[in-house]
Amino acid sequence: MLTAHSVDSKRWRVDSARTMDEDLPRPKGDAASALAKEALDSYSQDELAARIALLEAEIARVRAHRDKASAHRLAAEALFRSGGQ
């Protein structure tokens, strides 16, 4: 038996919409492209150093996510190759 607390239809709609949006192709003009076009002339040395540190941290975050996704995919492939045994 379902109760009002066991099904949250509004949350399901939000979650399913988010999933559908994630399946759509990303627009060509992503954040990295926008950053590459930005003029840097007005930045001080300290601001440039802070920007570099922020971008390096973002690169590390993306690499970690890529590695995690790759490991997950390899584990799934190994599971299906072995027949789940």
C-alpha cells in the first residue's frame, strides 16, 4: 500500500526532467570556450595566479571524475564478460 510519504510525484517529475536534460547534447559554446575567449589584459598578476589555481583545481576535478567513470565502466564490462559470476 502506498502512502502520501512513499511517493513524491513532484520530486519524481523534477528528477526525471533532470535526467532527460542530461541526455540532451551540450551546447557547443561551453564554459571552457567562453573562458578562452575572455580578454586577460585587465587582470593583475595576483588575479591571474588565482585564476590559474582555480582552473588547475577544475582540471583535477574533471580528471578525477573521468577516472572514476572509466573505472566504473571497466568494472561493469568485467562483470558482464564474466557472466556475473
